[in-house]
Amino acid sequence: MIRLIFLLPILLCVGWFYFLRVNGVPLKQGKRGFIYILAFSTLVLGFFVLMMHLTNPG
């Protein structure tokens, strides 16, 4: 699962881009959504990295 965690922001950004296009919202208006997606993905990745370091037995 950790190997595929890099797909999370890519899939979320593609989904957000699709949502913006379907609803006719310009990318400039939807830029904040991309920032939120990247921030959320960074937090998730940071959490997993922290847990890997805390639970590493050796």
C-alpha cells in the first residue's frame, strides 16, 4: 500500500480537474482545491512516514 501512496494526489487532482471541467469552472477559480489536495496528501504521506519510523523494530 505504501508503494502506491504517490497515486493519491494524482488521482485526487485528476478527479478535481474533471469536476471543474464538467461544471464549467475555470482552473484559476479551482486552484485553491489543488492546493488543498496537495496539502492533504502531504499530511497523509507525513503520517505514514512517521508511523514507519516509530514502528521500525530495528
